[in-house]
Amino acid sequence: MNALKALLMSCVVLISGCSSQAEEPLKIITNSWIGYSPLFYAKEQGWLEEHNIELSTVVSLGESTHIYHSAKLDGFTGTQYEFNKAYAKDSTLIPIMMFDRSVGGDMIMSNRNLETLQALPANQTIDVFLEIDSINYPLFKDFKQHYGLSNRSFNLINNDHLKMQRAIAEKDSPSIIVTYAPYNHELENQGFMTIASTGDGLNLLVLDALYTNKENYHTHQQQFLALKTIVNRAIRALKQNPKNYYDKVNPYLENTSYSEFQESLRTIEWLNGGISPSLIDRINEAQFPIRDLL
């Protein structure tokens, strides 16, 4: 059955490739996350252009969803948190393609270790840098609850990840940053350490997917099907020649080193090839709809 599905999808790609220039462009927006790197690779290879697919990239998750709405784009990538926020504005929104699950790629970093933070005086306010209107916020709430810090005083500072790096450059007081790969590598160079992550200490399920609404899906169905095949092709290229893949996507990932790139890959689990029954159970518990996935 899977082989038949793959064959049909390949046929769709061939057919759509012949007619893509006559179709309306499929415009999607994404951000600099290691799990979206197959899109960057496909763009650099010219595979998106072949199917009249236009990819825009931004720094922050919140900015991605805002531009999706304001510019009337056809799709955006994000976690289930961004999906739920966008769904409140458009109830026809659906996830159509899974990319990955974070298994360490979303993290809490600090310039103090966890024990030091827990031992600070109760009246001391701790600055927390994060994108408030993104998965960063529930991740921080999960962190506070898990480590008994819910009653502490925190000063939430809303920044995208590039602004965070500048804001904490001269900071010496106890501070926390909620971030994700690959931004953690530069923060490590600035003296911050990971004190909890989706792979160690945090229970929050974080999924990354591509979303569109039903009208856009029907308009661009062949292109979305082609994109699914293209993403699978890019992930195969990653596994076959990771160094060549890295050279293509590195400009989109804050110019991390090859070793940092490999480390970041270990913090995600690719879901393009299917979802395990146990993970499906967790996804259903989270009430994340997956019935329309390609």
C-alpha cells in the first residue's frame, strides 16, 4: 500500500512538473529551524522553482504566522502552538505535512545552572528572554512547573532570537532564554548553558508541520503533493551526503559549524516517513488533527 502511494505521488510530481508554470505560485513561509532545512535544501537545488513554489524565510515563529495572515500566503510552518493560534482566526486551517518532532531541539538556557536558579532569593526577579507568541511560552510554563519555579518572579522579555543574542551580550545577572536549534550554539558561545530541553526534563510535545487552509489546499493540491515528495527527496539527500546538504542549508541556519549542524540533527526526529502508534496516541491526546496529512 505504501509503495502504491509513493508511485501515485511520483506520478503527480511528474504531471505537475509539466504544468507548474501555468499554475498560480504556491507561497509558503518558514523560519530558521533545523527541522525545516529540507525546504532550504530544495530551494537551493531549484526543486521548488520547478513546481512554482515560492519560499520565504523569517527569524521568528510569531513573525511567520503574522505574515502568513497579513500577506495572504498559502501555507506556513510552525509547531502545534502556532497552528492553534492561527486556527482561532481560520477554522478551515489544517496540518498537511509533518516535518519532525523535537527531542531536544527546544530548550531552556541560562547563564546559571538549575540549582543556582532554584536557590536564588524568593524576591529576586529573573529576566526571561523568549518569543511570547510562540511555542516558547508553553515551553517555559512547562519548565516552571516541572522544576517547582511557578511561584518565582520572572520578567518576560519578548524578543526574536537574533535580538536575544544582542540583548544578553553584556548581561551578567541571572537570566533565562527559551530558544531552539540552531540558535543555542551562539548562546553557548556567550556563556549560556542548556538546563532543560524537550529531550531532557521537559514533557511538552513539540511537533513541526506545514499548515494551509482548505481553500488553498484545493487550489494548490498538486503542488502540495509535489512538495511532499520533494521534502522526502531532500531528507534522503541529507542521509546520503550530510556534508553536501549542510553546505546548501547553512546560510539559512545562522552559519553554524558542521559539527553544530550534526548536533542539532540529533535533537529532532524526522516524521516524514510515518508516525509511530505511540506518538499517534500522544498527538491524539494533544488534540492535534492529523487526518488530512499527505
